[in-house]
Amino acid sequence: MSSEVIQRESLSTVSVRRRFSAHVAWTLAVRILMAVNSVAASIIVARWLGADGLGKLSVLNVTTAMAVQTGSLGLPSSSVYFIAQDNRRLAPVAINSFTFALVAGGLLALSVYIAALQQPGLFGTVSPSLVSLAAISIPFQLISLLGLNIFLALGRIGRFNLLELMGQTFIPINAVLVLLVLRSGLWTLVALNTAANVALSILIVFSVAGYAAEQGDGARRVRPDLSLFKSMLGYGLKFHVAALAGIIIFRADLLIVNHFRGAGEAGVYAVASQVSLMLMLLPGVIATLLFPRIASGQDLKGQTICRVARHTAFVMLLVCALVAPLSFTLPLFYGAGFADVAVQLLILLPGVYLVSIESVMVQHFNAAGLPRAIPLFWVATLVVNLALTLALVPALGARGAGLASTLSYAMIFALVAYYFRKRTGQPLSEALLLRGYEVRELFAAARPVARRHEKSIEEAGNRS
């Protein structure tokens, strides 16, 4: 009898792992498509508007993204945490989230508008009218962010991916329509991107409302739950400190390069930064899907995290090794003005590898209520990052920004890895090094894919 129970538990574990792997594969495929859309749009903008135009567009995108992250107060992660623990909280969490997004997002948009008028130098050569136009999208981007995380918490990965991909698909379509078809400029492109953000947020709100109605939650009071909101805010603010520090570390260096070195060099660094963020797609997807899974279960010893982290470390090592020589082909796509992008990306790669592993390991603490040490680690890393960036960029330009980022990524990895070992008792080798049988499993899983690929090539040759 005990052997039957063990066998059932083993089969259940395998099923859970396969389902998680399928969700990772599906979400990664969507993120890759989104990355392709983003790269295609940036190439079009770079070719038609030059490095200066791409730099201005990147500054606008970073400004709105940082405003959204600043104003979210950690509620996206808080929504996942509370709904993952109890699905009956869906309706009140959604109402709280969307109400907050409208109010906080509107205030943030107004703040950016005032900053553009009063301190235009903050945005370099980007005109106040362009900044103000882009700021309109801030509350709607915040609504979309919160809504997508609700679907993530519910395990509706398909709908989460579909809506996210839909929003990203507008980016290259708008670039083609504005620059190639209409022969217009940056102002029209920003206006169309803003309109797309508004449309997507409305669709997401109706999708969440429809799902709440399916669950029978639509009959509840359609008004904010202040008691629940306080709990959400309590958890969210702890998470927000780390998330905000992270977004500043990942994105603010572009604004500093733009300030000290101009939109042209910022445009080149935007490409290197964009590629580095693309490389983090896999660990980002894994972390995104792992968080609600760990939050709804128990992994006190961090065994699940270790297993996922060492697979991530192995794959990211291969990815970074492959990308290093390919980085020298980037100027062929973007143009001669982007000649330095390869060097900038090579500087970023070691940090990308380390922070990718960190993003998986930290989910152990996010799911455990987020101990105070994690936000403090991020604040300390942020202080070091800003000091390094401000010291290096005036002299070394975008290369200095890349070096500051890599050193900062290494610092946050070291802090989280040390704390993970201290809290779980797991040696770092458990989270970093694949076991021999795991390597064999990976290659065994890859063989059927390779055979199908070879067979398709043979069939194509026979038909020709």
C-alpha cells in the first residue's frame, strides 16, 4: 500500500513539473515573440529616425515604465500573493487594483507633465510636448499591469500570455504604419502607442470582469474593500521597495547616459540594454510562474527553488556564451552609428547571467511574505549602482553604464545567494550546479526535437 501511495505521489510530482514546464515553454515563446516585435520596431525607428530618434523614444518609454513601477506600490505582486492564497478574493482585489490604478496613475501622469514643463532639462533634448503625450498612457499601463497579474494569480496563463502579446504586437505595427506608410514622425508614433495602451487596458478590465462573473463574484459589492486594500498595501510596499530599486537599476542608467552624453549615445545603449533584457526573458518567465506556485504551497527548505535555479543557471550559461560572438552582428541590423553596441553588450553579459539566477532564488522569499532583508539588499545595491553610474558615465559613457550595471547585478546576486543559504541551509552548489542525471535528462529531452528537425529537413530536400 505504501508503495502505491509513493507511486501516486511520484506521478503527481511529475505531472506538476510537466505542467509547470509547459507553462514556462508557452510563456517563453510568447515573450520571444514580444521581444522580436520590440526589436523589429527599434530597427525600424533606428533606420528611419536614426540613433537620436531611437534615443528619444527610449527615454519616453523608460520614463513611463519607471512611473508605472513607482506608482504601483507593489500591488501587482500583492494581487498575485492574495489571490493565489484564496481565489475568492478575486473581485475585491480587482476592484481595489483598478481603482488605485486610475487614481495613482492619474497623479503620476500629472507629475510627469509638470516636470516636463518646469524642468525640461531632465529629459535632455526630448520636447515637453512629447513627454506630456507619453505620460497620458501611465494610468492605462498601470491598469494593464495589475490586470495581467490577476490572470497570473488565477493560473490563467493562456489569457495572461495572449493579452500581453496583443499589447506588444501594436509596437511594430504602429512603427510600420507611422514611419513607412504615413511617412510621419516621432510625435505621431508616440500618439498611436498611447492610444494602443488605452485600448489594451479597457480590454483587460472587461476580461477580468468577465472571469469574475464566471466565478459568481460579479454579484458582490462593486466597490473597494478598504480592509483588504490595507493588507494588500502592507505586503505590496515591502515588495515595492525591492521592485522599484530594481527598475531604477535596470532602466535609469539610460536616462543618465542621455543626460550626460546625449540622445545619440543613449540610442546605442538602448539597444545593448534591450538585448540584455531579452536575455533575461527565460529567468523572468520562470520567476513569474514560480511565484504563485510557491506562494500557494510550501517550500520551506528551498528544494524546489534550488532545482529550478540550477536548471536556469545551466541554460543561461549556454545562452550568454552563444550571444557573446553574435553581438558583433548587431551593427549590421541597426546601422553604422551603432558600432559600439557589441562592446556594451559584452560588458553587460556577466551581470545578466548572475541576476538571472538571483531572480529565481529570490522567489523563495517573495512567497514567504518577503523578509525585510530583501528590500534592504536592493536599496543598498541601488545606492552603489547610482554612485557607480554617476561616476563612470561622464568619463566612459555608455560603457561605464554597462560596467556599473554588471557590478550591481553581481552585488544583488551575492547578497540574495548568501541570505538564501543562511535561511534554507542549502549549499550554493544546490542552486548553481546541475546533477549528472539532470544533464542527461535535458539532452534526452532535446534529442526528439533534433530528430524532428532533421526529418523535416530531409523531407524538404526530397520534395525539392
